[in-house]
Amino acid sequence: MGLCVIISNPPKINMIWTKISMTGKLRALDNQAIERLWRTLKVDEVYLNDYESMIEARQWIGMFIEQYNSIRPHASLERLTPNMMYFGTKDLVQAI
């Protein structure tokens, strides 16, 4: 069974069908990580800004996510960035 996501963009409504996918045994941990990301995105970016358009919102949110992954250290990753963990480096310049 899929999940229907409705994207309202007047005067047209787009419906996108997607499959819900979890990794199995560790799905609770997957959910915890993504819920934390969404909370951080909302609190640190979305709620603080009044975007003029969807294009502007996408640009600012994209920049926030880039900064979140490559510059912002995470306590749960022993003060490393997600990019540092993914690329296996402790050098910030290599991770950016």
C-alpha cells in the first residue's frame, strides 16, 4: 500500500503516490533521525522566515540543509558533521 501526498499549488493539485519504506529492524532509529531533522529544519529555518515564494523557500531550505550536513557539528556524531561521517574524514574542508 502506498502513501498519497497531495501538493496544493493553486489552481492545480498534484497527487504523488509513494511507497513507505523502512529499513527493517532499525526503522525506529531511522524515524528518530528524520524526525529530529524535520524539527530542526522547522525551528531553525522555516518558523524564523517569511518566504515571498516557493522558489525562495526552496532556495533557503536547500542552503539550510547544505549547512546542516556540511558545516554544523552534531552532538550525536561526536561533534562531526554528517558529511564528515559519510565521507570518513575529520577534515572540514574535505567534507564540504
